[in-house]
Amino acid sequence: MNKIKIGIILFGALLLMPCNVNGQDRPMVEDLGVGTKKAPEQIAFPDGPLPVEQWVGEEFIFLPQCNSLQKYGYQECIKQGAKSSDGLPYDGTVGRVGKVLEVVPVTRSKFILHLTMTDPDEVFECTGHYFDIGIDNPAPSFDGLALVKDILLAREKYEGNTYYAARREFSTYDSKTGGFGSVKVLKYSPVKVVRVSAGTSSRSPIRLVVETEEGKQGYHEIPFSGTNAPHKPILTFDTYFVKEDPRKKHKWSKRVWEAIGEESVFVGMTEEQTRMSLGDPPSVTESISKGGVLTLWHYRGLMVTIIKGRVDSVVTTSE
């Protein structure tokens, strides 16, 4: 299997798996917090990812990986002068920070990144690839690294703030038992970001650790600037959180908010309340009855009938 195929496999696995990280004596790596380093006072990102032409002088960090992938290390990077097959081992590399010395184009779809490491003084060469090369601005990406500024800026922006959960489930990991899991919350309940650290994917390099009012903790991993991501991210901050308490905007009854919190619906709820609870229906059909037009909202395992803007019936389905 060649290096490109290995990189694709690792990238796909990272997207699908929650990760724990063995403790390493490195800044910004999970289980060690994010250190005391603050974001620079003057940072001006363009609208969207930082172009590869502006990477020289920027710092990148080697991201932690899932336990099952640590044996592969960082296949796309080698020490300068080493064989192309000698990837960097996970232990001793994770959490290290390097400054970009040079970006060397190789082909239309490939480039080499030269990183000078801050501890100790070494030079690493990482092979990156351009995705969507048929467009005007192809996306550069190499798996396993993230822009340090992204983590620092995310820490400055999110840490210590309270938001409201747009999804009911957060990932968890128990370092004592080695068990993965999740913690459930009520939809739109308040959660506080108690820690920001490195995520486990170049696509989503920011891990937001949150705490509920009951003291339960979980996390989501999100993108920030989108730098070094091969495609436009789908699961963003706005996927998981809302910034304002929707209860202040919508003075609905306690029963309605309890249903929304549990992601359920009952007869009499409005279309807006149903969308708040279940989200937009994946598909919608209409039919005519004696009572008028019936709008059927089809969700997975559920069909909601809307008449004149309100829920008329809720039926479970086998889909």
C-alpha cells in the first residue's frame, strides 16, 4: 500500500472515531490542557483558510491520534535526509511544534513542507497534497498537523464561555478504564467550555471540552479557520452550539420546552417548535384530505403530520 492510500485510510478513520490521547509532555495536547501560551495580539486571517503561500513562518503542531492508529505514526513526515518510507513514530512526535521554513511544490497535486522543530532543533519534511485541483484555489492538506494559531485563537474565543447545546450528545473518554462513551444533555441546555485543546483530525483540529450544570463533561471537535483541511468542513461550531438562549426569544410553555429538550413532539406544537426539536425534515410530502392539505414530515423512525401550521399526528415508522 503506498503512502497516499495509507494517508487516506488514516484520515477517514480519524473522522469516524472518537479518540483518547496518551499523556505527552507537549503543550496543547489533550489531557495536558493547552498550557499558558496566549494567542498573538494581532492576527488577521483571510476569509477562509490561510493560503499555503502564507504558511512560511507559521507554526504547526502534530495532532494526537486514536490509540488504534498510533502504531502508524505520521506516515507523511520524515526527518530530513531519511528514507521516504521512514515515517515519524507517534511517541516522541505527538504534540511537537514546528515552524514552516519552506513550501516546495512537487507536482500540481503534491508539495513538500519543511518544518524546523522547536525541541530539539531538527528539520522534518512532510508531504502534502492538493485536493480539488481542477478549481482555481485547490485545497492543500497533509494529515496529522494543525495550525497552532487555530488552537490558540479558539482557546481565546471559546474557553470559559457558556453556550447552548444544539445536539444532545457529547463524546467522552475515561482514561482510567479506557472506555469510550457519550454524555447526553437536554437540547439547548447551557454548557460551559472548560478547556480547549488539540483535536484528532486536521479537518477538526479543535477539541472543545464542555461541562453541564450538573458537572458532566464531554467534548466535540470542530474546525476553526479551515486551514489544512482538504474539503469544506460540515460539522462546525454552529452544528453543535447556539450562542444565545433560545428560551429568551421564544416564550413557549414549559411543556413545549421539555419536549424540545428531549427532541420529541406532541400534537398541537407549531412547525417552528417541531423544527427546533427535530430539525428540518429530511423529506416532505403533501396529500389532500377532507380537512384540507396534509403536510407529512418524514424523519428517521417518525412521521409528523402538519395541518394549518400545527402538528396533527405523530406516528412511529420502521424507517
